[in-house]
Amino acid sequence: MSSKDALLAEEDRGWHALCARFARMPEDEFAKPGANGEWTPKDMMAHVAAWHAQTVDRFECLRTTGDLPDVPDVDTFNERTYQECKDMPLHDVRAMFESSRHRFREEIAMLPAEPTERVRMIVAANGHDHYDEHIPQLEAFLGSSK
């Protein structure tokens, strides 16, 4: 199995684990704060989608120009995403969540069979490691909302 195939498999595992937590939530829970500080589960979905989209942009640039842009300031990016998405309907956030993940996987699939260590780290940080970071928060949220 190539490094790229392993990345895709690990991303898929993490994605399904993350989505399993969202699937356990009733519709009205998505608007309640507390999933990550004041964030709602909907805000967390938008956050993950925004990091997917940002990574897609970076990988498209790498593929077309050979340059890999730097990651934006994390706190600034997260706050901007929160402000831009907090009033979006859940349906739109879900669509963004799903479509951004699809494009994220498309870009990973276009990587060389053996991506550089830096690229593997970017995939993990914006894919499975990112999902794994938020799963315990969602578990705690689910436990507290009973």
C-alpha cells in the first residue's frame, strides 16, 4: 500500500468516526453551544469544512505551480470561519461539510503515490488528526446533552 493509499484509508476511518458522532445528534442539538467552547456542532462542521477547503486550495496551488502556500494564522482563520458561517442554515453547512470532504479526497488522490512528509502532515492535520481532535469534544457534548 502506498503512503497516499494509507492516508486515504486513515482519513476515511477518521471521517466515519466523526460523522458517527454527528449522526447521533437530534436536529435541534446542532444549534446548541458547547461542542467546543461556545461553538455549536454546526459551527464545528463548518470549521472542519473550512479547513478542508483551505487545504484543497493549497494542494491545487502545489499541483499547478509547484508552490505550497503557508497555512494561515489558525486563530484568525477559525474566527473568520466562525463569523462567516455561524448564521448559515444547518442544511447549507452540511452540504459544505460533505462537498469539502469530497474535494479534499480528490486532491489527496491526485498526490504522488509517496507524498512528501510535509504533505502527509498537512493531510493528517486537516483530515484524520483534525477529526480525532474534535471527536472527544463531540462525545462530551453528546454526554452533556442527555
